[in-house]
Amino acid sequence: MPNYQRMYAILCAAASEALDALPDTADNAEGRLLLQTALFQAEDIYIAQADDAGT
């Protein structure tokens, strides 16, 4: 069975590192917003599933 927790952690860490590497400029604003939104959505899903599983 795939280890979704590990995949989530790897992907979110990479997105977070990409955000840190991107300068906070107007040219990068859309890309930063897309990454931040995806991170928040993934976190919400992860937490909701953990709550549903009772952990």
C-alpha cells in the first residue's frame, strides 16, 4: 500500500522550500499564491482524514 503520509510530507516540504526560494516580488506573486493555496488545501485534507480516522 502506498505511504501517502510520506508522499504528503515530501511534496509539502518541497513546495514550502520552493516558496522560500522564490523572491516575494510581483513577478512571482501568482506562482507563490498557487503554491500556498495548494499547501493549505493539502493540509486541510490531511487533517480532515486524520480526524475521520480518529487519530
